[in-house]
Amino acid sequence: MKTDIDIARATKLVPIAEVGAKLGIPADAVMPYGRGMGKIDPEYLASLADRPDGRLILVTAISPTPAGEGKTTTLIGLGDALNRIGQRTAICLREPSLGPCFGMKGGAAGGGYSQVVPMEQINLHFTGDFHAITSAHNLLAAMIDNHVHWGNALTLDRRRITWRRVMDMNDRALRSIISSLGGANNGYPREDGFDITVASEVMAVFCLSKDLADLEERLGRMVIGYRRDKTAVTAAELKAPGAMTVLLKDALSPNLVQTLEGNPAFVHGGPFANIAHGCNSVIATRAGLKLADYVVTEAGFGADLGAEKFFDIKCRKAGLKPAAAVIVATMRALKMHGGVPKDQLEKEDLVALKRGLANLERHVRNVAKFGVPAVVAINTFPTDTDAEHELVRHFCRDNLGVDAVVCRNWADGGAGAEDLARAVVTLTNTPAALDGRGFRLLYPDDLSLWEKVRMVATEIYHAGDIIADKKIRDRFRELEAEGYGHLPVCIAKTQYSFSTDPDLRNAPSGHTVPIREVRLAAGAGFIVVICGEIMTMPGLPRAPAAERIHIDKDGLVQGLF
């Protein structure tokens, strides 16, 4: 059987200008980056401001398991299928991080006959966006220490510097360090540390900015530490945003690549889905909406994290109104939620499958709370049975009032997702979806921060309540007193469960969500609420993917996919 990389390498890339032409982009507005990749001229995108928007489709999923759900693969197949049935469609995805690529999972560009290409470049250095974000972030870190070294005119308390450094690679040894050792010429020693680039607030700012001016203004709002009197010090006070924006100037232009079927895909930005909002850039999404009839996009992990943040943060900030949602599930993952061990998932087990449907039901009902019509996509595996598919279809129709559509795009490309494409078109032709008036946010801006977190926990996670010690509660009150109470909350927790226990699968209810830490992301415009144990710098597993990655005698990359 052909592997993903075999399929990708057998595909002849369409010149990127021709891919852009499918969306009506003139050739001189496409800036090529090597073979089959390009960036879109921001001046051309600005000229589209008065065009009406297309329809925005969110692809999300059930709670992820080691069995796999195939959300990105389904999204790409849906984009190809919509184009096949005559709907001008653009795909919007996040860029992969080098950390996961060389750590747990290898590449991240879809699979089978539903991929974006050139997948090697996309999964490696691509157009250099992440390197630019890393450089801009670390420039600010260097300017902080330099400011302290040369007299500290802003009276920054060295014990309260909150801005850490970043790199786009998993490295647990850098989580906590002592910097500036080696004598007076090297500055003042202090506790420091590294996060992974995709957890950087610069990444979140990058993905929520609408243009360069907005980017620079947001960078200036970022809080980098506090004085002894606990007043905040911002990047603007260090006079850093101008230089940071220069480093990010080219990166802010969205990247255009293509699917295996030659259809346009914007792959741009990539904030962490459990520590940030987990969506591709607003600029790329907006570009797609101005250029296409349909834009198919995703949000990281399951709908409890990804869809909630997409709706409550990205849509709130960018004024987006999604027309429909697709919730991806597999028989394997549902059976795993139903208690079947990973090594027994290939056997038909309707009893376990029925138990696991509680997880799918929870996600479908959660999406409905935002007023967004949904359809379930069954991403098929060769071991699926007709009886399993029928059970899911009947359950969705009879209990949830939604369709469940079998998708075979991994094996058949866009042709295998045409039924899903037609179901999406039907959903988006309803009156509420046409103008987005059915869409609603989970909570209003003026609700207290504590109640915003409680609402997400009880309404989306089905928790009994949230808890926090006095220090955390006081921090919420401080943030409100400082003028940040109107911001949305970005809850960071495990992606594997509705609870904060990654081993508690399916659809737990009545649990308590403990709040461990609260962080202000003033530039991005949200409050990060850390629940349970979440790492902003992952470590490598016992046998990292990097051990299997190499270049063979023919000069081809092996082991990345």
C-alpha cells in the first residue's frame, strides 16, 4: 500500500500562479517561494475589502485519542469535494510546528489522497514564518535584558519579568534556566526559561492581527513584566514593536499552497491549541472569504477546545460568522471512548461504539449552543463495518437531529467526500446560515472573568464547578481592575478529556476544573486560564520521530511522514 509520502511525491505540482488563478488572484500578486508555494501580496488583499464574504465552514472533531480522528485529512477532502461539485473553495490551515514533527507525530499535512503539498517543505522550514516569529519574540527578550543592563530606566523588577524566550523545538532542558551567567558584562543573572514558538504570545498576536499596523499596535500592548509596585511594563515602553514588526513583515503575508488535486490552500500561522486559540491567521481566513464562495478551516483538537476558542476568541475578535460546522469522528476513536483498548479496535464492537457515542453527542450539542448548524463526518478506516456506520448514522439522526456522512477521501480524494460537500452546501443554504444571524457567542464581554471561565467549564466541559485558591481569585480581580475584564478567556487544559484528567475519556460530567494559573495576553487580547498540568515547552518522547528521520541515498527525506 502506498504511504502518504509516496502519494505526495507522485503528484505533479501545479505552478502556484495557476493555483492562485483558481481564486482569481492575478499572477503578479503571487510571490513564489520555491516550487509550488507562494505568498499573496498584502496590497492586493487590501484591494478586496469591499467584496462580500463567502461562507465559513469550521471543521472540528471529537476528543482526540491515539486511535486517530483525521480532522485535517477530512478538511482537505471536503475542500476538494466542494470544488468538484462546482463551489469555488479555499482551504485554511495552520502551519505545522517543528517540535511535534520531530517529536511525537511526524508531519501534519493531511493523509492518503487528501493532502496539501509540497508536504516536506510545509512540515519543515516552509516560508520561514515560524523562524520570523521566533526571532521577533527573542529580539524582545534580548531588549528586556539589555534595558536592565543599561540602567533599567523603566524600573522593571527583575523578579517579575514574565517574558520568556522561545524556540520551535521540543526541549525540556530549557523549560527553566538561569540566564546572564559569566560576570558583569553578561548582565544580571535571573531565572528564565523557554517556551515553544507556537506558545508565544507573538504567535497569537500574529494570527489575530488584520494588517501590519494592527500587528505593531498589538505587539506594543504585550506585557513583559512588572515594576515593584506591580504596574505593568509593555513592549511599547521598551520601543520594541517597530523592529519586531520589521522582522514579521514578510511573514504576515499568507502562504498559498495546493491540495493533491491542485486546489488552493492557505497555510498560515499556528498557535498552540491548548495554550492559545489554535487557529490559522485571521488574514488568511479573511483572504479566503473575499476570494472564494466557501472557506473550510479548522481549530485545534476536539470541539471543546478548538471550536469553543474559534467561536469565542477568533470569531469575536475578527467579526467572523461561521455558516456551518463539521464534526469529525472515526469508529476507532469512538470505540476507544467506549472502553476498547487500542490493540482491539479493529474488531466490530457495537456495544462499545454505542457507549463512545456519548462523546460525539456532547460535541454536537456543544456546537449547537453557538447557533451553528452541524454535520458529522465519519472518517472511514478499512476495518469499519457497515453495521458500525449504520449505528452512528441512526444515532445522529434520531437522537441529535443531524446527518452523519461517510467519507472515503483518504482513499478516494475529493470524490470520496462529495456526499459531505453536498450536506455542507445544504446546511449553509438555510436562512440563518446565509447571513450568520444564527451564530451567537457563549458569553458576553461584560461578564466577569470568573464567570466566563465557569460558563465554559459548566456549559462546554459539563463540569460541576471551577475551583481556585485565593491568589488566583485575587488575580482575576486585579485584571478586571486594570481594565482587562472585557477580554475573552482562553482555557488551557488537556485535549484528551472534557475534564483536566487526560485519562478520563468519553463524556464525564460533574467533575471539578481546578485553575492553576492565570496569564494576561494583552496583545493577543485574551486571558489564558491554565487548568491542570499544561506544558508550554513539550519534551521529546522516549523514541522521538527524529530518530527515524533521515535523507536516503537518493536525497529524499525519509521518516518524517
